[in-house]
Amino acid sequence: MSEKKTVIHQPGELIDFETVFVENPDLAGTPVKTGHVERVDYETSVYEDGVTYAKYCNVYLPYCYDPADSTRKYNVLYYQHGNTCDPEIFAAEHRTLFDKLFESGEIEPCIIVSTTYYFDVTKDVEERRRTGQVPAGDGAWPDIKGNFYREVVENIIPAVELRYHTYLTDASPEAIRATRDHRAFSGYSRGSVATWNIFHNDFAYFRWYAPMSCHTTAGRPIREEVTPEDVMAYLQEPIRKHPDLPFFIFASNGGPKDVAKMTEQMKYIPNGECFSYGRDPKKNNIYFSVSEFTHTDLLVPYYYYNSLQVLFHA
């Protein structure tokens, strides 16, 4: 095994709290235990435009998943890609990063679902890959309601979790709320913005969150400036609405070469009255981990190596 590198920032260096990130080079190795990816098709009509969209997500099943063994239930981690990407990013050669993530036994295997806010990742491919500016439901496309958070709960969760061995038993909102302890939402870059929005809108359905390398826009267009007051009001609203529901945010950012603005917001977010900083979900509900990485979705499994040691561990 290669030697892991630990990146530590002392309190006051970046934010008022210590941050720790462990870089595991072994994730780049060749796995012996391999999982596989399956495509799940579904339809959504949540965008209030009279259109029903045919979409899909990719579901990564870890090496130990046995379709015949219904006695073992799996937690589900949803991953929303960043700008210009699509659900295929971890479906082929990069899938081995997930395999290595679970192979060592350090991280408990879970199901990983790659979602997309784009309406059709097979259309206008060149423009999507160049600018990311093709029709999408996350609020970043003019004249389309940012109802992706509804699509996740009303369409994606039932399509995935009722198909595989998870804790969900039916598609009702009550059943989805009842199983929130076994569900996490995460995203990278523009997908991180979507994760903060999921926290605000779908708090009752997810206990765990892992936004990576992008700040919250407090529900506004991504390039619009927001104040600390905007941010704190946006994040604390769902917590105050559901004071009995525990949660945990494992936020991660890259180093100086990462363009994300998350570090600036994390200087004050953990100080909010609704937050308690630390890595123990039994006592805390927010943590910040800072790598030395640049900005690319392909580093997501390295961030998961850190966050999945906390997520689902209540």
C-alpha cells in the first residue's frame, strides 16, 4: 500500500477550526474486488412546463451487492456531477476508483447513484461539454424552474431504491422521510451548489450531505453575489423547520488552485447557532475538509474516502 498523505490546516489558518484531509493514492490502483454499474431509466414531469422528460441515472453497485440476498440492506449515496459532465463519468474506466474505495474494507460499501440536472445529456453534446449551458433543471437555465430537488425525491429515489436492496419500502413521501438516515446527497462544483439546494429543499428526506468544491448560492443564480446573512438564513431555515431531525454536512474543498469559493463561506457557516463543528455525528453536524487538489470531478472518490468515514455513522 502507498503512504497516505494527511493535509492539516490549523485553526485560524483557513477558518477558525482545524481541517483534516487524507489523500489516499491507493485509489488509483487496480482493484481485485469489482462492482458494476447499471442504468436506471425514469420519467419526470416536475418542471411545471407540461413536458414529461425521459431521463436516466447510473447506479454503482459495490462488489458485495448480491441481487439474491434481500437480507442485506444498503445505504444510498447520490452523486450530482459538475458543469459540463454527465452520469457516465464513473460508469466506465473511472468506476475502478469506487471499487478501490470499498475494496480495502476501510469504507462501508454503499450504493452510489450518479444523477444529472441536464434534461438530455445525449443532446447538444459539444455545447454541454464546452460550456455546460444546455437545458437543465437546477435553476441555472433561463425560464426553467429549478425543480431538480423535486425530481430527486419524486422520481429518482423511488426508481432506484425500490429496485435495489435499500431501506425504502414504498414510494410515499412518508416512507422516504422515514428512511432519511440511510440516504446521502453529494455533488461536485455545480453539483455542490445543487447539494446545498437539496439541503434547503429536501432536508426531511436526507440526513447526510457532502458538498464538494463549490459554495451555496442561497437558491439564487450561481453567479449572483450573496451575503453571509443570505447564506445563513437559507441554510438554517430547514433546520429550524425540522428541529427534531438530525443531519450532518461534510463539506470539502480543494487547495489554492481550486476555483471554488467554499472556503470563504466556511469561515462563518459553522459559527451559526444551528451548527456544531466536528467529525462526530453524535455530537456535531458540520465539518470542513480541505485538500491540495485542483478542480475536477474525477477527484470525487478521494473526497469520498474522507467523507464516507463519517457519513452514515450515527
